[in-house]
Amino acid sequence: MSDRRLGKLDLCFKLIGEQPVNLAGRLQEIFAEDFRKELNEIQSPIAKRLFILAKLTHLTHLRIGEYVVLTAAD
């Protein structure tokens, strides 16, 4: 990530009076557990691939949303 973007993110957190939270840990563990469970229930290899692509797209959109909200506050 560029220094300019990091600076904007730092400013956003400063404006709202909060510190960034590291979401690594339990949230990711729960997501991974659910993902594995749901993936194991799918029998078709093609359906498994589509499920994986859908989950990746969902995660990507969540991350984009996070950055849109943070940069909009700038």
C-alpha cells in the first residue's frame, strides 16, 4: 500500500479517535472453519470451484468496502 494511502488511513483513524484493530485471529479462524465445513459438504468439483470463487469475491468486496468507508471519511 502506498505511503499516501497509509497516511489517509492513519488520518481517518485519528479523526474518529480510534486505533486500527488487528482482525487476525478468532474472526479468521471462524471464517476458515465455516469455509472448510461448507466446502466439504459440496460434492461436485465444479460446484466447489464456484463456491471458492464466490467466497473470494465476497472477501474482496468486504475489503474494498472497508477502504471505501475509511477514505470517504477523509
